Amino acid sequence: MYSASFRRTGSIVALLLMAACSREADTAAAVYVPTAQPSNVKPGFINKVWEVSVSTGVEPGMLYVFLSDGTLVITSPHSKPAFGAWTYKNGELVMIEESQEYKTDILNLSHEELRLKSKHPGGSVEILLVPARVAPLPP
């Protein structure tokens, strides 16, 4: 009988602790105010997987990821990922691939698309990127 009462009390204490922790987390989330991004950052395209929809020089289906640490990841269904870098300062995006810097204009940026115009020595390349499609998990 003592052990049943002790278990019941222990269960009640555990529930109260979980409820208190849960309320504390909710309060913290409600009070949390994100810090402002520096003016030289365009968070709308960072840390998202973008898929080439249409381009004047890049294969549709290729994937681009602009990681927040400045790493640029580019891959396609036919190749291994390539790693480069990117910077965005004073409103200018620069993509660096194989040690070659390409100044790149952001023509449009929204939740639905990232339209870029990359300036290459032989001319400009326009790329329309859209959020990457997510493949369903196998059953």
C-alpha cells in the first residue's frame, strides 16, 4: 500500500514537473524576439534548397543551396555535389565556383522563386530557381 501511494505521488510530481517545463518553454517561445539580421544579409534565400526551373546556361533540375556559413552547394541528379562559396555585401551577391568569382544580380526574391543573373566572362547566365521538390519517402 505504501508503494502504491508513493508511485501515485511520484506520478503526480512527474506530471507537474512536465507541465511546468512545458509552460516555461511556451512562455520563452512567446517572449523570444529574434535578433535583427545584419543589413548585408538576405535571409530569404539562405539555408533553403533551390531547384533550377529554367536557365540560359544551367541544367534544369540542378540544386543550389546557399548555406549561412557562406558555403555554396551545387548538385544535379547526374553528378556529385560541388562546393563553392558565396558572399552578400552591400547589396551585391557574389558566387564563387572553382575559385572563379561571378557577380550575380538578384532579379527577384520571393517564397516562390529566386531569379538570378550571373555575370560570366563569356556573357550573363540567367537562372530561375524554385523551392526544391521533396521526394516522398519509400513505403
